[in-house]
Amino acid sequence: MTTDRKMPKSFYWGNSVSSMQTEGAWQADNKGLSVYDIREETDTTSNWHDAIDEFNRYEEDLNLMQKMHMNMYRIQIAWSRIVPDGDGEINEKGFDFYDRLINAMLERDIEPMVCLYHFDMPLALAKKQSGFLSRDTVTAFVKFGKAVIDHFANRVKYWITFNEHNLYFTDEVFQISGYTRAEKSIDHMYTIFHHTMLAHAEITNYVHDNYHELNIGGMLAYTPVYPATEKPEDTFAVRKQSEFIYENINSLFLGKLYSPEVQQYIDDNEIDIDWRTQDNETLSATYPDFLSFSYYRTMVLDAEPIPEYEVPNRYMNHSIEINKFLTHSEWRWNIDPLGFRNVITDLYNRYRIPVFPIENGIGIREHWDGENRIQDDNRIQYHESHIRAMKDAMFIDGAKVLGYLGWGLIDIPSSHADVEKRYGAVYVNRTNHDLKDLKRVPKKSFYWFQSVLSQNGDNL
Ligand code: BG6
């Protein structure tokens, strides 16, 4: 066992975001509309028009990241900024913004990682062809992806295609793929998954064929599940559920085709996934340079099916409970650092390629009184315990880890546009319905990150 737990010099520490949760400027410089831009605000959620206005304040945000000693920032390049209608002409002004942003990162020794899709389907494609239900959307996305990669290959070394790719097998699939038809059928669900899988493979293969120095990987939402009891049915349900995580890795990232279990399900249910002969070649040529994932929590599964569950997929219809052995956040997300170690070690043991946790953090409701520092000790505790667990995976279990990126470390609206669920070490002064001054205010955890990262995490 390595006793000094000294982190590799090349280790990446950083922040991770999506475009619509950060940039704002929803109509600036000819940006097209995405499916997010037309969502209305509600009593408890904002619209997506302003986010934290990083489009205009990126210098200030990067300065804060630099002060925290971060050396990586994972951003997304929004499809609708580069190709306003998803499938037409390139909008050079869209590139101008990301040129400015990425150059400003490099000037501060912050390595960019770029994600190409975070559920924000260009509205025109959602309306015209129901997003990834159509193979034409695969063609359009691959065209966009190649244009972005060609443009930034000299400056961006780390790439991911789809954020949280395994969610395409959950109830969110129809929303996140830009699907607009009312009918939710199993044929459509599997077709969407297959299409996103092809898009991922085509882009990955393009990078490997043309840019040997770049790293491209797939990205999962990794939420491990524990059986609720020792009832064999609960463990059976957990295995079924987990199959979709491994199915994703095997098929998407390692070029293997569908597992026997999933294939059997496709055959038995006569599911038409729009399979074409050439797909085999595309998919089997694919491999990842690293395995990246988001990790926030673990869940507990009970085999009892949820009768009203909307998803036409028998693998996922199980009740979810909180874990009585763990504490949890206000949003009932179990806090489980050991689960984090398990994921890292398990992924590395199975696949022997570097793993990269690129989202981790805890959502907390916080209020700034305009004067005093926010004392977010529970956030510090969360990150400290997870970083320690990651180091256990590295130094006790022998896992190779490329870096650790926290999610939304400058506050951003949560995935449901609730600004009050905050993940940041920096407070952003706005609420769901009042943009206020969007002032950035470091919390106590900012100084904690600053101290830990300045020592490359060696003190934990
Ligand atoms: C990830 C998503 O699943 O989790 C993000 O990639 C999201 O978009 C993050 O914000 C945290 O989830 P939430 O719902 O708390 O914002």
C-alpha cells in the first residue's frame, strides 16, 4: 500500500457545468432556440434565459476558479449556438464566444474539457423530427460535433459526447433527446438510445482516426443501487437495474453490441431499434480513452414495481427508498462517500482504463444576508469525505484516476431550473425570479478548496 498518498502532479482539479445552466445570453449573437429556451418559469423554478450570465462574466468566473487553484473546467459547447437550427449553416459568432472562453481558460492554465450534448436539443430539430428519434438527427449532430472538434482540436485535449448517456434508458429519455411526440413507446425509447449510441461512436471514431493526441470518452450518470432487503427479489432488481449501466459501458464505450439479456428483451418484445447493417462496423470500432461519470449519491431499490411508472421498460420500474444507514440532503439524496470509492474501484477493475469523476457535489438551500460569509461546513464535509474516498480507491485499491471535478462550484440553477438548489463554493446572488446583481460571493468552502487544491490534495 502507498502510505504517503501523494497525488500525481498531472491530476486535474476543477469545475463542471452545462451551457444552459451557466451561460444565459439565450438569444445573443444569432443563437438558435433550444428546447430549454421555451420552458416557462413556475412558482419554484426559473426560466433558462439568464442562468448566471457567464457568457458576459466568464473572466470573473475563471479568475475565481484560478484562485481556487483549479486546473480544469468542463464546459459544454451548445449546439444551438454553433448551428442555430441544428442542421443548417454554422454561426461563426457562436464560435467566437467559445474562442474567447477557451482562450481565457488557457491563459490561466485551466485545461478545457468539452461536452457536446447536455439535453438541449435545438428546438427546430425537436419540432421537425423529434430529436434523436430520427436518424437525420444523428447525421446533424455528427456534423456539428466534427465542426467543433476541427475548430478546437489545437486547444482542447479532453472531449465527451453525451452527458450521462445511460439516462437514455430512464424515464427522462423522451425529454432529454428532444422527443416531441405524445406517444411514449418502447420502440421509440430503444431507437433513441441506439441513435445516440451511433452518434457517440461516429464522433469518437472520427477523433481516433484524425486526432491521435486527443482524448475522448463516454460519460455516465453513476448512481449505484443497494437492495432494500436481503430478499432475493431486491437483489435481482438491483442487478437488472445495474445491467443498464454496464450495458451502456459495454456497448457504447467498448464497441460491444447489446448484451444477451438486453438483446433477448429486444427480440421478445419485437422492438424495432432501426438497426442497419453498417451500424455494426461503426459501433465495434469504438473505444474510449477514459471513463467519466457523475456521482452524487447512492439509492436503495425495492423490487416492488411502481404501477403508474410511465416508462415502457420493465427493467426500471422499481421503488426507490432512502438509506437508513446514511444521511441525506434536503432533496433526499443519500450521502455516500464509500459508494464513490466503490464506483471508482469497480470501474477501474472491470475496464482497466483511467476513470474520471467529472461531477460530484451536494445541493444545499442557502441564503446570503448581503454581508457575512456563508458557512457551508456541510459542503466542505461532503467534498472532503468524497475526495478521501477517491484517494482510498487510488492508494488502497489501485485505481487510476485522472482528476476530480465538482459540479457547479460557482452556483448555477439545478437541472430543474431551481436556483435555490445550490452546489457552489461561490454564491451567485440571484433567486428564481429576481436576477438581482448576480454578484459572485465566495463561501467558506471556497477557501477550503483553495487550501486543498494548492496542496494538490496531498493533505487529505
Ligand atoms: C447531473 C446533470 O445529473 O446532475 C446536471 O448533468 C445536474 O445537469 C446535476 O444539474 C445535479 O442535479 P440537480 O438536479 O441537483 O441539478
